[in-house]
Amino acid sequence: MERERAAAYWRANKILIAILLLVWGAVSFGLSILFARPLYHLAAGRLPMSFWWAQQGSMFVFVILIFVYAFAMDRLDRKYDVHEEEEIPSHPPLHDHVSHGDER
């Protein structure tokens, strides 16, 4: 049973990665190459929109997809109960470590 659960977890992980890579590829390739001519006549500031998507837009999408991946993996980790427990470190009070110079 544990093997089936682990296999399902990794299958879901690979599907998520594949979907996110397809989105990034479609945005990168589609907006900067396939739709370059129609987007060329639109402007992002002083630059043609196709150039902007090729140089900047696809990177913005990539960064957004990183956050989507982190959020989705957190949900998958919890679903398959492989998430890490968050531990709050217990630090001693600060005044226990401060030397006042007059201690001998």
C-alpha cells in the first residue's frame, strides 16, 4: 500500500511539472515566436510586444509558475502526508546571552 501511495505522489508531481512546463513553453514560444507578427504592432512602452514577451514576459511567467509549483506541491505533500512539520525553534531569551562587561 505504501508503494502505491508513493507512486501516486510521484505521478502527481510529474504531471504537475509537465503542465507547468507546457504553460511556460506555450507562453515563451507562442507569444514570442508564433504570434510575433500580430504582437509586433502592439507596444509595451517603446518596444514591440513580441520583443517584450520574448525578453521579459516569459521570465515573469516563469517566476509566477515557481510560486504556483511551490503552492501546489505543498498541497500535494499534505494530501499524501509527506509534508514537513513546521517547528518553531525555541530560543533562549536574548538577555541571557548579553554580557554587560561588569561580570567577573
